[in-house]
Amino acid sequence: ESAPGGELELPNFESDEEEIEYYGPLDRFWRGHSVNRKLILGDTDYYPIIEDCLNGYLSPQDWIDIRKPQISDRQLGERFIDGNITGPVFLVEIENAMSPIHAKAVRALKDCVKTHISQLFESRSMYQVYGVAETENQTVKDEMGGNNPTHLNSIIGIFLPDVVNELYESLDHAYHYAGWQQLVVNSEIEDKFRALHAFAPIHEAGMRACEYLSYEGFNNLMEHTDGYATSVVLNVFLSKSTDYEGGEFYIKDKVLKEYHTVRPEQYSALAFLGGTFDHGVNTIHSGTREALSIEFWYYPDLPFGVNLCAAEFSNVENHIRNCNEEQRNQNNDEYDYTIPCSKEFPSHSEYGVCISHMGTVKEKNVYKDPQELEQVVEESIVENDGEL
Ligand SMILES: O=C(O)CCC(=O)C(=O)O
Ligand SMILES: [Fe+2]
């Protein structure tokens, strides 16, 4: 199967070191914002706005506690293996993946972003993602569900780097408990260009998405995958399990095609192969269900303000090539990432169905015949590889 981006001219690397240098560090697209304390989108510098807002939610003592090494009590929970122990582990649960003070900080950041950079908050209906007509029966639309992401990609690294470090600790536990290092090795053997179709090694796995999710206005999330660009998803459950009824997370294995459900406690994380395994959320009967959901991929963290729809191989490859030209210091041949890359991230989407959280609707398909609906949804999932 040839994935979009497969026809891209990719650089040929002589060594791992050359490849790692070419793609650059995970913070390469936001280090400049952090060093220069500027976060400009449109005509506004959001840096001081978010900083002040955070200080409204977090006391000086909170900041001291956030920056301290966190007391780590991570425990291994559920582990699902595909097909009678022959396949990969596709989900592991890490209990106590986030400390309460870090969860408080993440919630504060979400509130600040949602209030002050409101275009980064989105109500994401699955019927819209999959191009079902507005005029479709409301019951049909409701049954597809959806959720509300506040997009924190790169912002979390700028304002809460200690939280990000702890997230990578949890990811590290997940890789070890799941044995995913083997997937890294296999994808390196299979693919000359590791960057394409690769399962990201932990320390080269940047954030393709970092979303604070809530479910107001929706009561479920239909079965989907997050797209093949995503190696691993880490979902940190921020609500208490008693804050809501129902709302189990489910995931389907590929060999037996059976559903496996899990309902984690507060601060537990599920790490799963969400890029390629179908998953969703069962009906939430009542209450509040919130999670921080991070999609890791082979590339650096997605830049500030870039839509998840655009987070595709060809776009990021092109962007890295463009930014490398600009950020390579002509005097010593090294890269200077404190200078923000001024090139616009390409917004081309390989998918016909993609709603932008930055306000543009791209080629949204509209189907008017209700009888076509089931088929359309089926085909759309296949065509888009369930891309969100
Ligand atoms: O809320 C969850 O547990 C899953 C969310 C999810 O799969 C998604 O947003 O793609
Ligand atoms: Fe998902």
C-alpha cells in the first residue's frame, strides 16, 4: 500500500547521525518562541497573554511544585496483545502517569488557550469529519459522536516543559512494557528511509497532536483510527472514573477482531497504537470525561497554530526542507533553531474530508441521499484510513 508522501523525493542519508541532524530536534519549530518569548499569530503576540493567564491559575508555590522532580509512582496496568501472543502489544496502561500538580497545570493551560486563542478550541463532530451532510437525520449524526479538542501542540512545550518531560517518562515506560522497541527496529529494517512509515523511536518521537479533550455536547466517539502518520497515542485520563458513567475506551484487535475495553482511573494513561488500530469511546451516560491526548510521530513537534489536518508526511517533509535552508547558519554550517522558521507550514491535505480548526473548511464532501450514508461512512473510513 502506498501512503501519501510515498512519491516524495526524500533525501538520501549516509548515516543515522546525518538523518537525525537533518530532521532536527523535537523543539525545532518552537524553540524560537520559547527563547524569544514571543508567540505571534495574526496580529497578536499571545506569549504575555498566556503567561499572565497561567499566573492567574497557578500560584508561585504551584510553579515551584511543577518544576520539582515529580514523585513517581508509575505502575503497569492492562496490556492487550494482538492474536494469541503472536502479534504486537497494541495497548498498555500506565497508572499514575501524571502527578496531580501537573494535571492542574495542564488544565490551566487548556483554560488559557481556550479563552485567549479561541481558534485553537474546536467542537469536532465525527459526522463532519467524515463528510456526512448537515441535513442528515440528527440521530444518525448523534450516533457518530465527537469530542472537543483544545489544541496545545507546541504551546505545552513552551509553557510547561516539565510536564512534557514527565510525559516522555510515561511514554518510555509504555515502550518498555509493550516491547515497542522491536517495532522501531523492524520498521528501520523494512524501510531505507526511516522517516517514511516508520515507528518512531522514543527520543525521536515528536508530537503530531497534543489535544485536551472534553465531551460536552457529545455522548460517544465512533470507531476510528488516528491515521498512519501516528506511531503511538498517549491518553492521560484527567477525570476521576466516578466523574462520569459509561464512556469506556475500546480498541479492536486485528487478528480476532474483538473489542477490548478499559476504563482507567484518574491520572492513568493508555498508550496504544491508535494510528492503525480501531478505537473509540462508548456512550457516556452522564458526567464529565476529560483527557490529554498526545499523538507521537517520527517528526518534530507540530509548529504553533498548525492544524492537525495538515500534519502529514509530505507537508512536514517539505516544511523541514524549507526551514533547513533558512535555519542553517551559513558561517559554520550548523542550524540555529532560536531563529523561528518564517516559512508557512504547507496546508495541503491528502484527504478529501478534513475540517480545519483554524477556520477553513477544506473540500468538505456533502452527501444528500440518506441511503448512501452507511456506504459513504464505510468508504470514507477506508479511504481516509480513519484520519481525524
Ligand atoms: O477520549 C478518548 O479516550 C479517545 C479519544 C480519541 O480516540 C481521539 O480523540 O481520537
Ligand atoms: Fe482516536
